[in-house]
Amino acid sequence: MKHRTEEEMMGLILKVASEDKRVRAVWMNGSRANPNAPQDQYQDFDIVFAVTDMQGMINNSGWIDVFGERLIMQTRSEQLDSQPPYLDWYIFMMQLLDGNRIDLQLVPVSLAAEKVLSDRMCRVLMDKDGILPEVPPPDESGYWVRKPSEREYLCTCNEFWWVATYVVKGIWRREMPYAHGMMCGYVWPMLRRMVEWKIGIQYDFKVNTGKLGKYIERYLYSDQWRLFAGSFAGGNYDDMMRALFSMCELFRSCGREVGQALGYAYPEEDDRRVMAFIKCGGRFEQIEKLLEK
């Protein structure tokens, strides 16, 4: 199936909205509304319809078939933490067979003015009745890396080094699911946070690293990116240990840099002691010798 262009998709979206009397206003948010986001064929179409009959459009959803054959779809109904009634918003997230994706959110007309102003990364596409307030130009400042407080900084350092001990014990015990869960669920998010703070300092905290840090590579030096990329472990214990060492090295480097720039004291002693624990290889009698070096 031929991949439809942005112009074709936007034309179809606006045609559906124009012809359906239940749709009274349309706006777009997400990366396509952000002039600073990289543009490519993989970007989602994040679209919001303000409608007069939301329940009817949810209950009889055949009208969305016009967007094309779907590879898979998720709606608010399929989200585990979501329960009806859906009175404030609903969403059809459609991965289409031609490669395009539409995240089509419905909101009741009564909430349109409130919803359209809730995201600064927004561009109004249609307003049939003049129900929307004046919307400022798209502004990604709400997505900039935020300067941490001293408490946030110290708690992040503590969480990283504390849970690193869980990871290494999981490796020593040959409990890969546990070690992997601790590494990816707790240690790596602290590393990403510290790396983002380091990038934020470089750009006076006027920088957007993207969802889950997807733009981080463009802001790191090659040696730092090598360590960051090396924090992703393969499917064996040796590689998990290698990844853990990469994480520790990069966290230490960025942690010291962030602490020095913001006037916060990096916990050198926690770092030193936990690294001795990691390096002892489970032979705890070696820890004191390692700490003496």
C-alpha cells in the first residue's frame, strides 16, 4: 500500500471534520505542531475533534474507517487504567496499514475552550462556530528540561546508587528478569534524568530532549553518547554487567558536572562505596580492600 503524504492525510482529516456536522472544531498538537521538531514520515497526526455527540461517535465508530485500513488500534476503552463513562475525552489511536498513524481525540464542545489551551504545542485547524479562544503560537517551553532542586538532585543520586546494588545482586544470583527490571525500571531512568539535566545546563534549561529522551543523541559528545548507548544491555549476564559499568561511569561524569554547575554536592562517598560493592564480584571480604585504594 502506497504511503500517503502529509498533504493527503491532512486533506482527509479536514474533509471528515468539515462534512461531519457533529465536529465543530479541530486542532492539532504533538510534534507536527512543533516547528522545532524533526519532520519525517513517521510522525503521528495528533488531532483533536471538539464534537456535539461524543457518546454517539464512540458507540458507533464505523465513521473512522474512512481513514484507511488499520494495522492495529487502541482506544481509551482498551487502556487498563481507564473506565467508563468517558465524558471528558476519548481517543482512537490508529496505526494505518500505509504507515501513517492518527491519534484522534474527541472532546465535548463544552470543554473545547479549556482543552485547546491545556497544551501550548497546539495549532487550530478549524473552528466552525468561533467557539475557541485565541490560541498563542506553538510554544515548546512546557517541554523544556527543568532545573532540579537540590533535593531532586540528591534523591536522584541516592536512587541511582541504591538500586545499582539490586542490579548487581540480580546478576550475581543469575536472576536476569529481576536484574533487568531493576536496571531498566529504576536505575536507567535516574541516568536519563541526570543526562538531561547536564544538557539543560548547556542550554540554560531551554531545551527539549523529547519523550523518553529521544533527542538526547544530538546533544551529547561522542564519548558520552558511547557510554549512554552502552547502558542498554544485551541478553547475557556479562553484557548486563558491562552496561551497568557504562551507566555508573556516565552518571558519575554528568552528576559531578550538574552538581558543580548548580552548587550541589555530588555524593562521592556513596559512589565510591557502591562501586567497591559492584567490583567485589560477590566476594564481600574484598570490599574493605577495594575501599582502601
